[in-house]
Amino acid sequence: MLAVAAQLLGRCGAMAANLASLGLAARTLPETEFGIFVLVTGLVSVLIQMADFGTGPVFGQQAGALDDSRRMCGAFWGSFLAVRAGLAVLATAIGAALALSMSGPAAWAMLVVSLSAGFVAARFLDPLYQMAGVPWRSSATQLTGAAATLGLAALAARLHPTLDGFLLAFIAAAAVFCAASWIAAGGLVTSPVEVHGATVARILRLAAPIGVAGLLTSVNGRANLLFLNHFAGPDAVATFGAAYRVLDLAVNMAVLVLSPLIPVLSRSAQAGTEALATSLRGSVRLLLQLALPLLVATPVLSPLVMRVLYGAHYAGAAPVLDVLALVGFGVVFSLLASYALLALGMTHYAIWITGSSVIANLALNAVLVPRAGAMGAAVAAVGSECLLVTLACTALLHHVPGAVDVRASARALGLAAAGFLLLHIVPPVARETGSLLVLLACAAPLMRLWRERRGA
């Protein structure tokens, strides 16, 4: 439990530092330059996915490559590093090519920041710490990276408050994280390093389906920025990006909350379809209890959140966050469906479901962004997420009938709708207090989970 808590602390610290450093950039840079910063740092996440391309999960899967004496098979380790080095070079080259397709300050910024892709991709070492029985090293590297991210951003704001200053701080923080990761890995791999062509081919063959699906997901989440930059300019990117980074934080938290369900669902799947359906019904009820209060309270609290994070100048991004909250709500259930399908060993759905969502997102952005700017991009994100959730849940219900308690879900949605209407009927002075009380509704299922875990 302490190891899990330490890992959660490290990841939460990294996410909080990223959001805080973005807030510093928003308060320091002119809106146009902040929009460029949001654009290029957002696109780097696609490059990072390219540098990973599914090899991270494959690395974790190959637990047998590490024996009891913490010696990793030199052939696997060397071959894996060769694959990652090649992918990092490819990702950097793609970033440079993308920079050539841009113009003005955005082109230079994209070229510079693409150099960080290989550094951030060092996150693949986390499974090594886990397999070696030293998961606290993952927390140490995450917190070191978080401190570097926030500290260097503050230094840029103080000494060199320009776009170049924040870009250099971003790259330097990525380099610090990479260095800390390799230092923490010292002594865990002692076998002679070798590169075997057959092992390289096996790694790529295992990683390819996961990598394609992950890359599509990453492109889907960042295509909005490219459309906005092309049709509406960096100012619109700044507005949308400020709201979208809050959604990113919420999605990452959802992944942390839902990841422990994977082994639970896998055990249920081994017991039969009915056992899996029972587990899923309980999970859906729990997620509704957690997600619906957030969805109801967001429209009231979003102006305050945006002012606190980015300053009064970005309070106008609150309506965009209100729309994007629907995306976060959908992500929770698409993740649950994907984890359940994974428990059944059905991963072939991932590519065509995600691909369909990407196509819908691109089409909606092409239509809506020229007409409605940042709000159009937010609506496009909701539309593509709705399609993804629909397809994922349809596939799940096809294989696991009864996975959703329709009556209980309808009651929860009806109660949430009533709470939403009530918050907009009461006097404005009572809305924020009422929204905070609504958020307290999340505490009950969390306390129940804590008691169950403690009892277990």
C-alpha cells in the first residue's frame, strides 16, 4: 500500500507541476505567445506517443526478462533500447518536419521543443522499478521532474519572461527527468547489453497494435490545436488550450483511479461472463457517483478555476471547459469499457474504435472551428468522444450482456439533472456554495472504497 501511495504521490505531483507551470506561462506571456506555447507543448505529446509506440506496455509485459537477482536479459534490454532509440529519433524527425510546415514563431518553437520528445519518453523505465521491487524510485524521479518543471518555469518567468525562456525551461525539465530516471535505474541492469534482430522484431510486433491505437488517441486529442491554429490563430489556441489542460489533468486522474480495476476485471472475467457483468455494474454505479457531481458543479466553478489557474484574463475560457467536462465524463466510461474488453482478451476493437473517433473529430473540427473557434473545437471533441463511448460500450454489451444496470444509471442521471437545474435556480450568491456541497457527494463512495480496501 505504501508503494502504491508513493507512486500516486509522484504522478499527482508531476501533473500538478505541469498545470502550475502552464499557469505561470499564461500569467507571464502575451496571449499569442501563450497560444504558441500551448500548441507546441501539446503536439509534443503526440511525439512522445510516437517515441513510445506501445513499447512501454510491452516492456512491462516482459517481466520474465528480469530474474530474482535483478539481472535483466542483456539481449532483451539491448534490443529494447535499440528500438526506443530508433523511435526517439523518428519522433524528433517528425517534429522537425511538422515545424517546417508551420510559419513564424510557431515553426521555431516546434523545432526546438521537439528535441524534448526523447527525454520525456524515458518514462518507460517505471516498469523496471516495479519489477525490481523498488517502486519508490519511480516516485522519486516523478517528483524530481515535477520540481524541475515548476522551478525552471518560475525561473523563466523571473529572469527571461519570453516564449523562448519557457521553451528552454520545458526542455531542461524533460532532460532533468530523463537523467533522474537513468540514475534511478543504476544497478538494476547488470547483464552485458546485446542487440538481436529477432528480439527487435518481436518487440515491434507486440507493440504495433498498442502503438497504433495510442498514436491515434494522441492525434485525436491534439488535432483540435492544429485546426485552431490554422483557422483561428494562436489566441484561440490559448483559450482552448487553457481549458483542455484542465481536462488533461482530470483524464490522468481518471486513469489513476481506474487502473486498479484491470486486475479486478481480469479475475472476474476468468470466473465467467456473469461475474464480469456483476463487477461492471458495480463499477458503473461507482463511476457515476464520482463523475456526475463533477459534471454538475463544473459550470458554476469553472470561472473560478480558470481565474485561479491562469489569471483573470482567461476567465473567458470557462465556457469551453464546461463543454469539455462532457468529454471527461465520456472518457471515464470509454476507459472502463476498454479495460473490460482487455480483460476478455479482445484488443482488436481498439484500433477501429479509436480510428472512427479520429475521423469524426477531424471532420467536426474542419466544419466547426472556422465558424466557432475554440468553442467549435470543444464541441468537436465532445462529438468524437460520444462516438468513441458509443462504439466501445456497444462492443462491451455485445460480449457482456447486463454490464450496465439501466434503472440505477437512469436514476443517477435524473438526480444529476435535478441538481443541475437547482443550482441554476438558486440565487447566484448560493451557487458556488451549492456546487461545493455537490462535490462533497464524491466523498461517500471514496470513503466506502477506502473502508473496503482497509478491511481487505
